[in-house]
Amino acid sequence: MGVISSAYSELSKSQLDYVKFYMDKHTSIPTWIMIKVVNFSTFINILDNSKTEVIHSICKLYDITEPDGHYNVKLLIGSLNWFRKVRNACAHNERIYCINYSGAKGHNAGRIIERYFNLMKKTYSRVHEKRIMDLLIYMKYYLQDDEFKKMITEIQSMMVELQSSISNNAFDNIRGQMGIKKMEDLEELKNFPKKPILYNKFDTY
């Protein structure tokens, strides 16, 4: 009920004409309007409280699965919450290269060791904090392969440019705080195999 109340409150405050039209003339709001208007955190809460079939359909679309084939709902919700935290830091002009999260009250509830982490060096699975590297790995699920490779290539170029403009110790500190063990790991992540995202088949899931 709290999630529904938050969504309704955000819809009621909207000044968009088409939102006012539906709020005044209809008894229900189309999903596409609600998603455009509500805060990202509210959207995540709505998704987290959706029917199991809805959540599993989204997991299937993005191939967010466990090694045994089960849908990894923890990864879906956890990745979106990490996107939200990093996005909020960007919106407030905070430094994000050193952003991290280790879980509430000291528990190792931060990093989600999913299949791409398991394909990388074992040193990655020994760290329990979410960092920028986690964001890059999560993006591999949500982007088509060519889009992801383009993004990582751009990041690699920026990192190389940064490396040439500061001392080696300073660069290693920044790279380490981003959660990148070695620069070659980005190339490895970029080339891991990935299934295409079939948006045209989503309604059949």
C-alpha cells in the first residue's frame, strides 16, 4: 500500500497535460504514463512488489538467471538499486569513481556475485563491496552486445587518457577504487558472450 500511495502522490503532483487528463477523466493510469512520471526509486519498489510472472518475464528478457536456470530476482532488483545510487550521485555532482556500498549494518549484502563475475578472476568474488565495476557488469545485461562493447571501448579510451595525465600511483588508486583489478579485465568483460535482447518477444514471455 505504501508503494501505491507513493506512486499516486507522484502522479498527482505532475503538471503534464496527459497525466492530468488521465487523472481527471479515467479511473486507471496506463503503465507507460506511470513509469514516465514516478521516481526511479518508486519504479523499483513497484517492480519489486509486482506479480512473480512480471518479474520473471523481465528477468527472462534480459537473461538475468542463475547458473541453474532460475530467474535471479535479487540481481534484477539489486542492479537497479545500484543504478539508482550511482545516478543520484551523478545528479548531485559527487565523485563516483570511489562510490561503494558494502551492505546494511555491516552485512555482506553489497556485491552480487553473478555469472559474469564468476567468469572473471577469483579476486573479484572475494570483494563484497559494490563499485563502479559492478555497474559496468550490470550494464552487460541491459544493453545489446554492440552497445555494451561501444560503451566499454569509450570507457577504456577515457581511462587511457586519464592514465597519461596523472602519476601511475594516482591512476592505480582511481582504478582500484572503481573496482577494476587490471585494465585488461575491461577487455575480458567486453568479450564475454551474451545473448541478444529480444524486445519483440517480450509480450510472449
